[in-house]
Amino acid sequence: MHDNTHIYSVSELCRETRLLLEGTFLTLSIEGEISNLSRPASGHIYFTLKDSKAQVQCAMFRMSLRKTGFKPDNGMRVMLKARVSLYEARGNFQLIVEQMQTAGEGDLQRQYEALKLKLSNEGLYDQTHKKPMPTLAKKLGVITSPSGAAIHDILTVLNNRFPSLPVLIYPVTVQGDSAKKEIVEAIELANKRKDCDVLIVARGGGSLEDLWAFNEEIVARAIYHSSLPIISAIGHEVDFTIADFVADYRAPTPSAAAEQVSPDQQQWLSHLNYLAKQLSAEITRDLSNKNQQLSQCYHRLKRAHPGVQLQMHAQRLDDYQLRLMLTPKQILQQYQLRFAELKSRLLKSNPIQHIYTLQQRLAFIQQRVPSLIEHQLQRARIRFTDCNRGLETLSPLATLSRGYSISKLDSDGTIVKSIQDITLGDKINIQLIDGTLKTSVEAINENN
């Protein structure tokens, strides 16, 4: 506690008051009516929350406001989760709002969660029950308010993407006590008439209470039992209703639902142009092939024409006629010439002449063979004499005959070539031209 004698500055008092308030009150829930709402360019909102006896200033910053599924407005009764604080610059007591929902949404939220769990346990959300979308719908059915923003968005998208797609509108109210009954009747009527291939159940954004018709159990069961595929396009992207879970497909917005059921006209036209070019090229190629085949058939037919065949046979007939007109004498002359030619060839091929030629060659060879053999023998004798003389010159015996001798060690017969090969007392065998001598080494003298 501060001393009573302490003198506060205004800013000090406001700061300590703010800290005291924020430390005493944690996040609390409070209900009241919005008034004096202002929306500056910053994206934050400032308003007064009041009841019949009091009021308090409130501030809700942009990040918290984005999480709210509706647009706050004057006169709206809301439930807030907020922190108690003080705006020091003015000394104003205020609430910093963290969450906002319309009054009564707490009970609706509990009902929503309970029904969501119940239908999930029954299997209404299972993918096995989802019906496939048609590749190209012949007619589109839209269950929505005829004056709402949803039908405007859907028709705008269809007009831009695929204006030739017919649209059948089943007008219903999308908010209030009668909405759920009208939606169910529209779904049943569409299934009975079978006028369209796919249904879009749509409405614009709003609070949980505004969207409640699409959280009703009878609506969910009507969607589940529909034989036509149904696309739910309810609220904004952040809004989820029971109808979204039961429907065969869920679109984040009505515009997205329209895009889902309609092809892009420009893409289709581009693809059709591409196919047309391909078809034209294919037809051109086919016609060219057919023309070529036709030309080939024409030439084949022309060659096989009876007139051409008659001309060929007429030429052969003329040839036969010319051959028949030759007299027997002319035919005999032809055969005589042929006979003379064959006789000449036969004489040239007479084996007697060939034998005579071979006999002459044999006689010539017989005359030359002895002289050739004698010549070869003479050359061999000369070579033998030369070799014999060379052997005699290189023979050791010739060397011994000139007064030389060969000395060998008696122990192993090694020829003594140097004084280094012997020692004193070694036994030496000396070979002469006519015999051998055995001696021993008594002295060794080295040449100077």
C-alpha cells in the first residue's frame, strides 16, 4: 500500500488503476446491447455495451473481430468474453473484447454439437453414402432465397463461366421458423420431379442463429435421403452447418458451388477448337490416303482393262502366226545349223587330242628328270665336301696333330683353361694325338 502522503501524478494513478483492474478481473463473460458502434479505418471497433441500468465502453481489435462469424451492429444483443481494463489516456474504464456471439448462441451451439454428434454416430456423414457429381449437368437446381445475395452470386458465376447451363430455382426462405419446412419440401419436390441433375442448397453469411435452419435435423435427413447429389453452399468459408456434413459436397461459398457444377466456357471452347483442328487434320490425312488408294486402284483397273488384255493376246497371236508361217525347209535349215554348231563343239572337246597333249608333256618330263636328279646330286656332293673340310678344320684332333694337347682334372674331367683352375698336387690327365698322360702339379708359374 502507498503512503497517504504520496502525491500521484494523473498518469501514475491511471496506470496503477489499470494494473489493479487487470490483476483483479481475469477474462469474464458479460451480456448486453451494442450502441454507439464506430468502425475506424484501423479495422478495430469501439462501442458501448449497455443494459437497462448501466453501460460500459468496449474495444474489440481487428484480429479478434475476424474470428466473429457475423457483423456487429447497433441494437444487437451479444454475449462477450472480455478483459477488464482502463484506457489510461482518458482514464476511461473499458472492456477489451476477445470473443463475441449473439445472445442465445450458447444454447444453440450446444444443440448444434449434440445433433452433429448424433448424426455422425448414425453414419450420415460417411463417404460411402456420398453420391457422385455428374460430369456435366444438364440442368442445375438451386434451393435458396430468390432475393438473396446467394442466388445473385450463383447466377453471376454461371453467366460468366457457362451461360448455356439451365437453372431451376426452388424459392424458399432461408431464415426463420418456416425456413426448415420450406427447404425440406423443396428437396423432396426436386427429387420427385427429376428436372435437374444436381442441387445447390445455398444462402449468404450470418450468425449461428441466422444459419440455424440448416442445422435442423429434418433438413439434414432430407439431404441424406435425396437421390439427387446435393452441394451445400451456406454462409462464408468459416461457417459450418449440419447440412455441410450431410451433403454430398460442401462449397465454401455459393460462388464456389456454381464454379464446381459448371465447366469453364473458355476452356471448353479452347478444347473444342483444339479438337476441331485435330479432326480437320485427321480428315485431311484420311482423304489424302483415300485419294492415293483410289489412284492406285485406277491404275490397277486400267492395267486389267479387257482392251489391254486383248492387245496383249493379239500380239501373242501374231507371234504364233509368224512361227506357223515358216516352211518345213526353213525349220530344217535352222536345225542343220544348230547340228553343225554342236558338232564343232564336240570335236573341240575330243578326249583323244587331250590325251595326246598329256603324253607329250609326260615324255618331256621323263627326259628332264634324270638330268635334274643328277644336277641335284652334284650340288649335294659339293656341299658335303665343303662341310667335311670345315669339320676337319674345327676338329680338336686336328689341333692335337699340330702339337697341342688338352689338360683335364683327373678328379672330374674339367678342362684346365687357367692356372686358377688347379692347385699344387692336383692330378692332371693330358690328352695327345695318340694317347693320354697322367701327371701331378709340382709347381705353378704365372706369366709376368
